[in-house]
Amino acid sequence: MHEKNNHLVTAKDISRKYKVPYPTINHYTDLGFLAIIKREGNKRMYNDKQVRGRLSLISKMMNEGYPLRLIRKKIGAGVGGF
């Protein structure tokens, strides 16, 4: 497996890279959409590949009119291979 596939990023990195507001990342983490892989002090570290996939799936489902509550249920049920 390539090293880049396991690349860890902070919430701040995610916000910059994917143009997602920092409070939204916090909310998605609280809802269980984004998994914290490890912590370094106050920093939460996420798997970049997983974040990219989850944000893409969330965006797609929101564009289709799904509310976050239903997206949460579907992601929890393994929709989209996650």
C-alpha cells in the first residue's frame, strides 16, 4: 500500500484542502462521519483518503436532498462502501 493512502491530516488541513468550514468538520466528526485516527496534543488526525471519500459521499447525498440525519443512518449502514 502506498504511504500516501495512509496520510494523516488535521481538521485544519481538511478545511483548507477541501474548502470545508472548520465548524462543519467538527460537526461531521461529532456525527460520526469522520473518524479520528489519533490525537497529537489538541490536534485530531484523520485519514486523508477516508476523509476525501466521506466528504464526497456526504456532498453527493446532500445534493440529492438527503438530510444529515438520514445520511448518518445510511453511512452507519455502510452505504457507498464506507
